Amino acid sequence: MKGTILRLGFAGLVIVALMMAGRASSSGATAADEKPATEIKIDNFSFSPNAITVPVGSTVRWTNHDDVPHNVVNEDKSVKSKTMDTDENFSYTFTKPGTYTYYCSIHPRMTGKIVVQ
């Protein structure tokens, strides 16, 4: 009985190890391939930095550090976040070049610009 339990435990460990190895290799991306998101901070009713330039395929992450809710919406609504409370964030990957002017629809004087090249 003790031998059976040990064999089952060992088999379980092997299965878990194989699943983890398969999961790591099936993602297709390595740590070197993944680029960190460009960060935009929402604080004191402003986006910072206010204007950025990024290459096509870049991910931008907005994080609300204000005590009030904000969102991110661009002019043609192709980029649109939900309302973010304090410390919540929204990420978007830009797949097409262009200039994206965005704003907070709750506080429309809050604006920013992303140039994607």
C-alpha cells in the first residue's frame, strides 16, 4: 500500500512537471520577446506623460492613481476603457500606425496623444 501511494505521488509530480513544461513552451513567447507596456499615469486630473511615440505592436497601460474615477477614450472610439477606480488600469495594443488623440469622457479637459509609428 505504501509503495502504491509513493508511485502515485511520483506519477502525479511527473504529470504536473510535464504540464508546466508544455505550458511554458506552447505560449510561443519568451521573456525576451515580450515587451513591457508603456505606462501612462492618471493623476491630478491629467495623463502623464501627455504625449508619447511608440512603435506598432506596442502595448500602452493607463493606471488611475487619482482618487476619482477616470476612463480613456479616443476620438473614433476604437480605444475605449471602462471607468477605472483608484489603482485600476487599462491596456491597449496598437496594431496600426497613426496618431491617437484620447481623453477622459468623464473629465473631457483631460487629453493625451499617442503617435504609433
